[in-house]
Amino acid sequence: MNLKKMPPLFDMELAELKYPIQWNESMNTVLVQELLRYNKLNTVIVKSLSATMQAMKGIIVMSEELERLGNSLFYGKIPQKWEDNSYPSLKPLSGYVTDLLRRLDFFQNWLDEKAPPAFWFPGLYFSAAFLTGNLQNFARKYTVPIDHVVFDFVMLDGSHQDYQDPPADGCYVYGAFVAGAKWDSEQKCLATSDPKILFAEAPVIYLKPSEDTKLSVYKHYTCPVYNTSER
């Protein structure tokens, strides 16, 4: 991995000024927490790579930990020290780095500009906080007990780039995949997957907060969502 590819740490002072803690906007807190987590991972990666390079040049002693890290890099595996501070991932090293850089770019754009109209769901380090934040926004806006607020779901057409404005409540998310099936956009239902295609891209999903007594009623399958394909 090229150390020069790693971007600088997120400016947390800017983040806290631009996205202060607000009672009616939980996404600000979610963003700041995400940036802190990625800053920690970024720091671990940069420091470990720098130390490994120095050890290889003989500037510092090659410790057992640095040797293990170097071996992992040589064989294209994610070093254990990175995994201990990382989001779950089953990717090989090259895929992991590409994914990480995309995640950092996604949050840098959010920090520099504003919250995106559609969120790249797999890019979240701690997705549970993001989901809870959306429910909290709805509960506080309509003064409903959060214990009675759940998500309704609407499968949308088109690409996430087609949605330039966020919904009044909840959020649009994209980037999920369906295992062992596919989404039929014409019939608006799950369908048999195409031959030899195990994972099919899911449509843009509208996560719509609603009171638990006002959920839409339709034929549906309650599907679990996993961070990785590992069960």
C-alpha cells in the first residue's frame, strides 16, 4: 500500500463547528462520531506503515509486531492491527484499501459540503447509530415516543444520483446487495436471481420512519442485513 494515498485526518474542529450537537438533528452527532472512528483507523494505518518502512530501512528495530504486519502486507492480507481498529471487512488488502479510500472520500464530501441527499449505506462505520439517529429525528419532530417509531420501506427506481433532494423524513440509502435473489423493478418484488449471479445490487431504499401502528401493509419478507457475507 502506498502511504501517500492516505488522506489527512478529518478536521474535527471544523466538524464540530459546522455540525454542532442539535436536539432536532441527530445526523450531526452521527457524522462527528463517524469521523472520529475513521480518524482513529487512519492514524493506526499511517503510523504502522511508517514504522514498518523505518524498520525495513534499519532506522528502528524490527519488532515481532512489525514483522507480522509486513508479512500481512506482503501476502495481501489486512494486518491484524488494522482489523482491530476497523469496520468488518472480508476483502483482500487491495480491495480493503480501495473501499477505505472511497469511504474517506464520502465523508470528506459530507464534511466539506452538506449531508448528501442519499447515503452510501455500506460506507458507514457504525450503521446502527445512523439508523437510530433517523428514528430520533422523527420522534423529536413529531413528539412521538421513540419506542413506537420504526422504519417503513419504499424501494425506489433509478440511481441514487437521481435523488437530488432529501425526503422530508427519514433518508435514502444505496449500496446494499441482495444475496440469492434480485429486485425486479418492474414487478416491484423480489425475484429469482440471474444464473451464476449470487449477489445483485439492491435498489435505492427510502427508510421512512413511521409510528408502529401506521406501517404500510403489504406482502413482504423480513430480511436481515449483514455488514459482510459472513454469517
